[in-house]
Amino acid sequence: MKIDRALLDKIAHLSRLEFEEKDADKIMNEMSAIVTWVEQLKEVNTDGVEPLTTMSHEINALREDEVKPHLPHDKALLNAPKKDADYFRVPKVLE
């Protein structure tokens, strides 16, 4: 599959990428090489190969949950960069 300028512009728009015009040819060549390499994977015989959900058979060794005393409110606020009486101050995220 050849990556042309129209496809590159579409991919850049969808992925919110910006690049300089002088780099467009290099990017198209590199993306074409990547797509060609991925297309080669279609040639691999995968009959009888079970799909993987993980790359390792290791099982996470997690510690048991233990109930411990919680951090007191006043100590939690000690290291807060911004605080207001009993609350953490954070930038407004919703209008």
C-alpha cells in the first residue's frame, strides 16, 4: 500500500499531528515501509496457533488488601500545593 499525500493529510488530521512540508516525503516513505512490513505478516501461516491475551504466563503476585488507618485530613493537606480551609484547590476543568 502506497501512502500518498491525501492519505498522509487525512492521517495527520485524525491523529492531530502537525509536521513541516519539507518532512512530508520522508514521512510518506516511512509510513509506506511500515505498512509494507505489516502486510508481510499476512503471509505467515498461523493455522493451529491460539491467539494470545498476554505475552507471558506469569501471574501477578499482588499483596492482600489490608485495612489500615487512613491519612488524617490535616496531614493530607500539609503537602498540597494549593488548599482552601479543608479542601484541595485544583484548576477548573468544566465550564
